[in-house]
Amino acid sequence: MKVLNLTQHAGSVDQTGLVEPSAEQKKRIIALISFEEIPSLEEMETRAQELAKMASGYSAVMIGGAPYFQAPLERALLKIGVKPLYAFSKRESVDERLPDGSVRKTTVFRHVGWVAPYGLPPKNV
């Protein structure tokens, strides 16, 4: 299954099937999912519809970001038959003792799978 990345972050190698948009598309995606002011419902719906148009032709997309924007985006995607998905990751912490005796903690996020929005069956994810 090919999943289009509609987030501001680059996907990881663990996210098999994730398709990164072109640099030009990525720039537009980031502009559409970023808000500098409190958005109106109309503004969110307009942005969600534009993102849905970008996703047409894909069976699924990875979404994420501002919680208040996810519901309008989910609706716009489902309306055109594209399944919205959220990445599920596990944190792996590694402690490294440094020469001076201090400890450096590094956290790596590992993609484990996809989560469909509430109410959608997780089949074929």
C-alpha cells in the first residue's frame, strides 16, 4: 500500500510504502497544515480540501499535526475515498556514559505501524 506523507516531517525507513511528496509539494503541504492565527472552520475546510486534492490517487495518507485540524482533514480525505492514517511509534532510549562520568540519553522513535481514525476499521493498514 502506498501512503502519501501529508505531514511536515520526513518519513523514516521503517515506514514501508510511505511516499514523500516533491520538494514543491512539501512546501505547500507545510503551508497548508501550519497556522499562524486561530483558524476559522471555513479556512480549515478549504485547506483540508486542497490537501485532499493532492492526495487523490492514493489509497491512504499519513496525517498529523495540529489536533484541531485533523477532524476536518479526515473528513475531506474520506469524502474522496482516501484513508487517513496516523503513525504509531515506540520510543527507544539509550544511555551512553561519557568520559567525564556524565550520561547522555538519546531517544529514537521507531515506527511500529499505522492507526486509523476512530470509527474506521484498521483492516488493510
